[in-house]
Amino acid sequence: MGLWASASDNLGARAVRGMVEQAGRGVLPSPHTPLPADWRDDQLTAAWLGHSTVLINFQGLNIITDPVLGRRVGAETLLGTIGAKRFIAPALRLDQLPPIDLVILSHAHMDHFDTATLRRLPGSPQVVTARATADLLEKTGLHRHYSLGWGEAACVKSLAGDIQVEAFEVRHWGARWRYDRQRGYNGYILSRGGQRVIFGGDTAYTDTFAALRGKGPYDLAIMPIGAYNPWTCSHCTPEEAVRMADAAGADRLLPIHFKTFPLGREDRGEPIERLHAALRTDRIGWSDVGQTFVA
């Protein structure tokens, strides 16, 4: 067992090695702390809280994408969450969030659909999620939800106003466990008050972003740039993220899905270095956890 765990490239052996390595390291504090109480309700403001979690004030309506704010991400057990441990703490704790009006969930993978975080979100949020994933919300207390397939849209109404959310096709997969491959996976267009945001969710390179151009223009595209080594079949490279954002006609690119969890084999700093080499700095909304962008 010892030789297998230390030398094998089998998925199970790598998981064992990862758990041993992670148990001995701490979690670094976020290098930046957003101040949502200071954000203006007549603007579009976004802050990267880590991984694929972005807090957005969309003209007074508070949105959070794929909220994952625990120390680990993975399977919930009686002993807590078992899975990958963060490198960097969330830029905001749950008790530092403003009341959330809307949760956007791209798909059911545990590093994007974290029921432990969803149960504790402040406010009374509504949820937009992918097709055949709403059953996972049953024990979260979030009962007002919309399940969207590709090309479907919903007008979400709240006390803060209305927002249009449209799902579009990305290149990924949706199963939470091996047997539930019927689950959907989405990217989204968020539209409100003449401004539009693309949330790319999790995706490998695909030409579906080009079909979004006619529905723009877009103030920003929130795009994944990490965990491509060795999984380019499911996760785009930074250069591919730029190509997709450009194909859609997005003005700025806000990178996510890197640096936070040990998911890909690339160095933690590699994705953002490659992004800066592929795209003008003034088109990159942020480079580090906790930074804020105002459109």
C-alpha cells in the first residue's frame, strides 16, 4: 500500500498523496479584501472571492456565482467536507457577504455547487441552475429556483429589480457522481439596465461563444483559465479563454478557476502569467484573489 500510494499515477493513489500533502499545510489569507458596503448601486461591480466564486453588484442587485467558501471542497460527510483544501482563504467570509438576491450555478461539480456554502448564504436568494440539478438544492433551504437548458432564459424578479438570465452551451460535463450523467452544465448571459455579463462557468475551448456576439455587446466576461493540465478536454487554457471572450465580443475578461484549489497540475501562478502574455493588461479585470473590478 505504501509503495502504491507513493509511486503510482492511479487516480486513487494521487488522491491519497494529495490528502497527506494537504493535511500538513495551512491556508493563506486572501491578499485583498473587497468592500461591498462601499459599492454603488448604479454601477456594475464584481469581486473575485476565489475559484469560480464572484460577488457581483449588478446595479443594486447582489449576485454570487458558484459559491464555494469553505476550507475544503468535496463530499459532505458527518465529519465535515472531504476533498481538496484551499491554498488561499475566501476573500470574504459568509458573514461578510451582503444579502444575496441571486445565485448562479453553472453545474453540479462539487467545486462549483457546494451545498455547505449554499445553506448559509445571507438573505433570501433565488437560484438559477443547470438542467437536472435542482434536486441538489432540496436540503439547502433555497426553494425558489429556475432550471435552464441551453438557449432557455428566465426573468428573475426581486425587490432589487429584474434581471434576465440566459443559459448557453459550453464544453464540459455535468455529473456530480459517476452515475448521474443526465445533469446539465451551462454558461450564462446576465442582462440588466443596458449592461451584459458573460459567466463562462467551466468550459474547454468551444466555438459556441461566437454565437453570443449578436446578443452583445458585453461589459465583461468571467472566464475560467485554470486546471487545463492535463484536462484540456474539460478546461480551457488562458489563451483559449481569450479567444472565446473575443469571439463573443466582450470588453474585459475577469479570470477565475485558478490559484485557489489543487485541481490542475500546472503551477499556481502559470494561468495568470499566460493570460497577461495573451491579452492587454487593461482588458484584464483582476489578477489576484479579492480584487474588485468596476465596469
